[in-house]
Amino acid sequence: MTENTRSLRKCLLYKSLFALAIWNHVSLSVENEFFTSVSKNFQEDDLDKKIKSLSLFYTNSHQSKPNFDWIVIQNTTESLSLSEITNDNVKKLIALLSNFRQGSGLQNLTLTNVSVDWKFLIEIFQTVWHSSVEYFNMNNVTQLSHIESYDFDYSGTSLKALTMKKVLITSLYFSQNDIYRIFADMNIAALTVAESEMIHMLCPSTNSPFRYLNFLKNDLTDLLFQKCEKLIQLETLILKKNKFESLHKVSFMTSRMKSLKYLDMSNNLLSHSTPDVQCRWAESLTELDLSSNQLTDAVFECLPVSVKILSLQNNQITSVPKGMAELKSLEELNLASNRLADLPGCGGFTSLEFLNTEMNLILTPSADFFQSCPRVRELQAGHNPFKCSCELQDFIRLERRSGGKLFGWPAAYVCEYPEELRGTQLKDFHLSELACNTMLLLVTALLLTLVLVAVVAFLCIYLDVPWYLRMTWQWTQTKRRAWQNHPEEHETVLQFHAFISYSERDALWVKNELIPNLEKGEGCVKLCQHERNFVPGKTIVENIINCIEKSYKSIFVLSPNFVQSEWCHYELYFAHHKLFSENSNSLILILLEPIAPYTIPARYHKLKALMAKRTYLEWPRERSKRALFWANLRAAVNINLPILFEENEEQSD
């Protein structure tokens, strides 16, 4: 009995292979080893192996066009791919497919460029439904005739997955139930209807075995599967590139899908503008794709609490609200291509491990991100318009401490601002600690300011700057009053040969020696002395300035007493000022007594400079040398005063 069964199987196998070879104008190529093993006592295991490796080769080309006018793209014992199916050859196709009953080797069937009437299309489905085919694909399908109701027989099928792409229905008037009901009630695990401009799909009549639904690139709206309770086994739902608008309606659609784990709603028109409406999602949903929609910050009020992987890429999100409901199960969050200005915290994402914030508007990311998100293992924050400043230094240091948690570092992290640093990688951007630490900068500036103030104060005290400022002010005020009182006098007329400046302690020498010797005899010298020439009513400073300006020379009697006198200092300052302002050689220094340099106060630095650079007359102790001293002094101060002044003096006498 066993031998007869084996012989019968082999006989049927050869007949089927022979028929396929004739239909497709192909030659059967089988290895010699196979025929050798068949001609001997057939081994069943070896036969099964040879059947699985059996292939058909075309005589003319890889793709042959047989008498039936369809094109064979692929033909093996498990897969068959045909193209160019029309009303002319569809019956022969159905006859061919009828040979592949359940239990035969054909598992994968693909039909491309199918253009047939509705009744033939249904016949193809019905034939495949009762064949051994498990995976059925149809591409570029055109339905030609009017759609009619059909009582489809779903029983006893081996089919697991049906995929239809680019389906075109030419009928303008038909009942949607006639076509959608057939697909909705299919008893298979996976259904794909893509790129077909489908506007609706019915809810299954009974509890559906669908575990995978893919309606990519259609025209489905928010009306899909509303109040549908029959998709209890559905795990994956792909509704990418449709026309859904309301996020909370999508959530209600899934609320009755008890097994739903993955939902793809990307590339729709979704928004959430009704925050007062509570969203209800499937409790089993763990992966949600909402990328490329019109969602804003309000989306965080309408998310499934059970979600683990969430994509919100390419929306209009500016920030993650702090008061949002916690997503304790969320492990992976994609916020790329939004409008974020900073890295979001993990207050609502306690389990977050992966975060993508690429291509946002982040200038200076928060440096405390990993402190608020301790479980994050990878952060993708590249391709943002980073502003390379002090604030970014903390983020750069964060990367060094993170242990490689920044994905794409360093190539994806480049300065955008300021202009002169554009294109510089963040790893090559450095600023000093002083430039970025505000407190340190303030302390340093304060210390430098204090040091500068201390140095200036020391110099002012050492050089007696306040005194010089006060004297300059006095001189300026005196000149201003003189100009206001006598505006017509633009030039000062010289009235004296010399002004005498001395200390009161040296007055005896001045009165007994200096004045008598200069004012006696022919060509006497007129001297300006404060006791006889200062004008009553004027200030001492004003009198000093007037005498110095009206004198051709200024004689300073130097001694240790001179450097201790405040008024002598005033007189020396004003005389020195005249020396530089009029570019004249008007100073005569008489050293009455030797002065040790260390005894001269610091504010007499001008006196030190004058004594070092200018020749001075030293009062001789020997009487024999005094005649020469007076001669030299007379020669230094001798000048003819203006005639007008001398005539005025004679008239006044």
C-alpha cells in the first residue's frame, strides 16, 4: 500500500511539472543526479529535497510571454509571480491556480498589472482562498466592470496575508458595502490595502482574526472604525499618509482594540485643539508614531500612559509642559524636527532611556539634563543651531562626563552662532574659566578695581595730586576773574624784573642782602616782594599769580626752610606753570643753604627736576666771591622794562 502511494505521488508530480513546462514554453532542467535517484528505488526524503530545489528555466529569456499572454516573473515550487493579467487570459489563470489545492507546495503568489472585471477579480480571490497559497500580493489592480454583491466563501483557507497596492476602481456608482465587506470579513491574520485612494473600511461583522492592518497612503478619515469592537486581536495598525485630523477621535478608535500594540498615524493632518476632552487609548498600546502632523504642546495631554516608544518628529512642538500627565512607561521619545528651544526634562518620563531632539531650535542646551534624566542612555541633540557662548561650555563639559551618551558627537554638533564661529565643532570651542564664570569675573574685576584705586590713591598721595589739582583750579579761577574784570587787556605788561619767593625764616637774608644789592646803584632792578607789592583785598594766590605774570624772572631762594613752606610750594608751582605755558626761561634758583635730596618732600618733585636739570646760583660763604655772585644775578635779571610803564612810574612819583 505504501509503495503504491509513493508511486502515485511521483506520477502526479511529473504530470504537473510537464503541464507547467508546456504552458510557459519552458524546458525542464533537472540535475542528472535527480533522475538517477528517481530511476532507482525512490527514497521519499530525497525526493522531497529535490522537489524543493526544482526550478524552471525559460528557453528564450528570463521573462517569457506564453500563449496565455501573461508574463511569468518568478516560478518555483513555492513562489509564483505573474504579470499582465487581463480578461482574455484570466480564465486560464484561474484554471492554473485551481491545480494548487491545499497541501501543494505553492505558498507565495504575486499578480502584477491586473486589469479584469469585478466577477473575475472575485473568482481569483475565491480560487486563491481555497488553494495552498499563504501570502497573496496584487499590484496595480484595475477593476473594469460594475461592482455587484457577492457571497464570499471564507471557509477552509490557508491564506495568512493579503497585500493589495495601487487598486483602481473604475465604477462610479456602487455600494461601498459590496466591496468593503469582502475585505472587512476576511479570516486572515494580515491585510494591506495601500496607495488605493480608499476612503473607508467597514468594521468586521464578527470577531476578526486580523492581527495586522496596513492602510498606507489612502484617503481614510476620522470615521474609520469608530465604535468598532470586533478587532480584538489586532496588534499592528498602520494608517500612515491618510487624512485623519482629530487626535482624540483616533484615541477613541483604538480604545476597543484590546490587543493593539503598534499604531502608525504619521503623515496625517492630526491636531489636538480640545484639551478639555479626555483621550482614551488602548491600554495595550506600547508604540505610537505621530510624526509629520500638526501637533503642538497640547499633544502631551492626549497620549497613552502605557506607551513605551513615542515618535513626535516633525510637528510644531515648542516645549514639553511640566504639568503633563506622567508617562512612566515611556522609554524612547523622538522630538526631532520640532521647535524646541531647550532639552526637555524628565519629570514626566521617569523611565526614559533614548531621546532625539535633532533639528530643533536649541541654542544652548541645559547642562543639567542628565541629572534630571538619570536613566537616559543615549541623547541625539545634533544638527541644532548651537550658539557657542559661555552657556554652552557647561553642555560641552557634560558630554565629557556623560561617557559617550551623546549620539553623533562630534560631527553633528557644530556652532551656528556667532558668525565668526559658524562651522566650528563644539569639541573645538573653548573659552577661559574667567570669561565664563560670572562670579569669578566679578571678584577679579573688583580686586583689580581695588588695586587700581589703591595705586591711584598712593600715587595721588605720593605725588600730592589733590594739591596740584587745587592749585590748577586756583590758577584757572584767577585767570577767569582777570579776564572778566579787564576783558580789553589781552597781554600782560611786565612791571618787575623779578619776583622773589622765599621762606619767612630766610627773610632776614632777603631784606639785608638780596634786595639792597639788586635795587641799589645805576640800572637798579625792580623786585616784586609780597610785603610791599601784594594788593590788599585780593587772595594770596591771586597776588602770587599776578606778581609772577608781571615779572620777567622769578627768583627762588632755596634752603631747607623753603621746602618746608606751603606758600613757597605754591609760588614754585605757578612759576613752573608759566615756564611751560610761555616757553620762557624765567626761573632763577639761588641755593642759600645746601639741601639734602632725602629731605625734599615727595610733592617737590618739580624742584628736584629743576635742580637736576637747571644751573643754579649758590650763595658763597667767602666774602671775596660774593661780588661775582651779585654780578651774575644782575646779569640774569637785567632787562629793559617797557617805556610806557617807566613813564607811568615817574608820573606817579
